[in-house]
Amino acid sequence: MRPSNRLRWRLTLLYCLVTVVSGAVLLIIVASLNGALPDRSAGPPGAAIPARPVPVFGRAGVADEAPDLSGDTFPDEMLIVPGIALLLMVPLSLGFGWLIAGRMLRPIRTMSGSLQRISGRNVHERLALTGPRDEFKHLADTIDGLLGRLEVALDGHKRFVANAAHELRTPLAVEHALLEEPLIDPDATAASYRANFEQLLAINRHRGALLESLLTLAGSESARDEGEPLDLDEVVTTALAERSAELQRHGLRLEPVIRPAMMVGDRMLLARLVANLLDNAIHYNEPGGAIEVNVRRIDGHARLIVSNTGAVVPPEQVERLFEPFQRMRRVADDGHHGLGLSIVRAIAVAHAAHLTAQARPGGGLTVEVHFPT
């Protein structure tokens, strides 16, 4: 499709209008100044100096008198030639304006053509506009940065969909096997049917939890509300109270340091963030281990730190744990899907919080979240 030349025509007419108006203004200024200047040929006040006609010889040799230009009058005939020249400048200005506008808009046409060729299959391509660091180069670099972020986002969504499909495929295969087993077994009894149904219910609960986690992750990534004022220390205290029995069952030692920390955010999402950090610290801990929880307000920021003992985490694997469906120990029936820390990161991003994590030298993980005021 041929691009429209509407903007080019506008720039052309603008260039032409500026040229014509400038020429007209120049003529007006010249005429005004000539009428305002005093007559340099005049003598002292009161002395009359007769005008002397200047003889002008025509073709027949007859002396004619030229017009008298020594007075204050400016003959209208003197504006005819500049006026004609100004009229001739109109088509010239249109032509030069058309060429200049085309030259100025050439980078935009180049970028538009490149952007029309970029799709989901070749989003890795860039405009890569060359030339001086002007406004067009800055615009092209900005678009290249946007394409880079889109490429990263698309790759992340592709991996997420692939991992989600893989996680959902396993319970579907198990359900199919449990439903098929009694049908092909002629000696199946009511007890076997009951056992299969119990396993189906467990798988159904497992898949429901997975879908709930996926919905929470999607909602956390799209959350952009301002939120409400709340006490982060109260959210953490409530989450710890709900997990006191589980901490005792695993024989874990809790070391809380909780101080008042006011902030603004979504209470439900923050409760899920704290719950996921605590569940991760409990699940990947070791018998008789410890969990440190620190909540305080420093330099106008509400800070949450959750640290746990456990197996040694390679430092190069820490960042991978915050990707969806990534776990240190992949156990199919442990009720965990590898979405806990990815949800934590999504909620932190939705609250413009700074999230850091590092492996503990003796084993375990330390996660720190700084929330803005």
C-alpha cells in the first residue's frame, strides 16, 4: 500500500507560505523605510531647491525627463519588479519545499516500511537507523528498545504456555489411566473403584490449585491499582499464625523480627506474596531448620526479608527459581507447581517493589523485598 503524501504536502505548503510571507514583509519594510527616511537632497529649512530634471535620451535622440526621485514619494512602479519576482518564487518554493519535505520525511518512511515487515516470527529484527543523533535517530532507538522488550515478553509467554501445557498434561494422563483401569480389569471390585475415585479427587484438587496459581500469576502481572494504606507487619503476623501448626510439624525454628511498616498496596496480593515466601521457606527447608522473618521500615521503604535453611542452592540457579514451573526438587505429587516465587516476583513488580534473592552459604535462600512509600 502506497503511503499518503498528506504530511509532505502540508510541509511543502508551509515552506511555500513562509517564503511568500517573508518576501511580502520584506517589500513592505522597504517601502515603509523609504517613506520614513528624510530627503538627503534638501537644503536647510526654508531654502527651496528646485528639482533638476535629469535628461534621458530615447531611441530617437530626443531628451526626455526622468521622473523626480528626490522627494519623499516612492513610485509604485518600483514595486512592480519585486512583486513579479515574488510571484515567480511561489512555484519555485513549492518545488523546493516538496523536495525538502521528502528528504526530511525519508527516515519516517524507512522506519514505517521496516515496522510493517516485523511480526511475531521476526520480532528479533530492529530498525537500526544510522546517521547523526537527531530526533529521528532517538525515535528509532526508542522503537528498537520497545521491540526488544516485546521480544523478551513474547519469549516468556511462549515458555510459560509450554510449561503450563506440560504441567497439565501429566494429571490428564493419570486421570485417563485411572478411569481406564477398572474398565479393562474384569475382576475390578467396589474397593478398587473407590480407590481410583479417591486418586481422581486428589488429582482434581491438584489441578484446581494449579489453575488458581495461574490465575493469581496473571492477575498479579496485570495489577496496576494504587492500593490502600496497610500495615505490612500485620499481614506477616497473620500469615505466620496460620502456619504455626505446619512449622511445628516440620520441626522448624521461627526467628521473627517484626516492626511496624506502613505501606500502600493490595492487601490480598501482599498476603499471597508473604504466604508464598513462607511456604517456600517451609517446603524447601530441612528437619530442625530455621526460618528468619524480618519486617521493618528503613529510609521510607517497607522491607520484608524471609531467609531459610535447607539444601545448598547454586548461585547461578537463583534467578531461574523465579521463572514459572521451576523447582529445585521436581516431585510430581508434592502439591507444588513451581509457581510460588514467580507469583512473588509478579506481585512485587505490580507494586513497583525491588526484589532480590541470594543463596545462603550454608544452604537455603534469602529473599528480600523493598516496597516503595
